Amino acid sequence: MNTQPIRICYQSYVDYENGKTYWDTLGAYLEKITYPGTTIDIRGITPFDSYAHNLVEMRCAREMICNAVAAEREGYDAFIVGHFQDAGLYEARAVVDIPVVSLGESSMLYSCQLAQRIGIVTINTRFVPWFHHQIRKYGLNERITGVHAMKFEPGQLLGAMGDEQKTLEAKELFCKQAEPLVENGVELILAGGGIPMLLFADQFGFNVSGAPVVNGIDIVVKAAETAVYLQRTSGLGVSRVGDYAKPPPHIIEEFLSHPKGL
């Protein structure tokens, strides 16, 4: 078995300039939850994801895919898409051989082991259609039965990081959206986004009327560490005969270098 330390690249959709408190809080949290010998480096995106819209997701997806390729070439053992919407996830898996795991997919799939009916509370109503797209893509229509939303832009919610009063206000709004889901039979609540997950990460045993609130950051980190372990011990990786068929090297290079200055 390969017993070398594990190096993971964590793709944030916030850059340090616009999210210093978030980055510092995330870095300290990642260091706390990793296994001994695992190191995680955070990589940002500029301009950061400050507005809830599909067009922003697609712009960030392209940069994320390029960063996944760069991470593999720099010797990282796994790549985490630290963004719930995870646009470009399948494409990133198709172009690298290291494991690529995402906050959204790993959180949803693991939540299915904890409850039969799952609800998501996201930060903005414009994310709701995208979440339903993810749910269909992962084949979870019968398990994730409701998506509710608060009314924050991603950049606004960053302002609550490190502010106890604003965090409390955000938590109250979160619970207000989660309560109707639980009343309608949802058994578990998933915080739909890396920012609210980190914001509530210190709320041990956080629940809404008995329904656990899942922090997917812990889940995605453990998924990445497990994926590296399985790849090292048994050579297990993604299938190359379907969605994750790997393109030839020149096609990858073409993607990395185009478009040019549009």
C-alpha cells in the first residue's frame, strides 16, 4: 500500500481578496478535520462567484476544470470542487486521473445513508432550478423531495463569516425555510452551499425539529481521502467507457488554451 501523505487541492469559488475571513476560517476547519498526513491547499477563482446565476456557474466551471488539470500536474492526489452546484464536475473527472469529488454530489449521496427523505435549503431562489437539475442528474428525485431558499447573494452571506450576530440571523432564516420541509415529511436537511455549511460548522448536533442538518464539508473531505486510499490500494478510479471517457491530450490542451481573449 502507498503510505505517502495525501495532498488535496480544494477549489473554492471565492478568492482570498474578497473572502479573507472565509478562507482563513475554511483553512483552519479543513486542517481540523483531515486525517494525519493529509494536507489541503485552497485555490480560488477570480472574479469570484458573487451572484447567483447559471452564467456565473458556467464561467467558474471552466476555470475549475483548468485548475483540476493544473492540480494533477502539480502532484496533488485529489481535487475537491468546494462548491455545491459543481458545474463542470463530470468534465473535470474526464480529463484527470486523480479523484475529483464535489461538495454537492458527495453531500447528497451520503445523506441518502442517513435518511429516506431529504430537503435542501440554499441561499438564493435562483439556485433552486440548478439544484433540481443536480438532483435529476444524480438520480435522486425520490429521495430529495424539497428545495427551499433564503434570499442572499453569495457575496452577502460572506459578510456573516466571523460575525456572531449575523451568523445567528442567517441561522434563523435557514431554520425558517427548513421547518416547512420537515413538516412535510423531510427527515434530514442539507445546507445547500459551502458558505452556509462553514457558517454553521461549529453548531454541533445542529438540527431542525429533530431533522439533522448536514455539513457537507466534512463529507467531501472524507470522500476525497477515501478515494485516494482506494486508488492507491486497488487502482480504483472512474470508468472510462461512458461519461468520463478521457479525451486525447491535444484536445485537453486545446481546451486549456481557448478561447483566447474573447
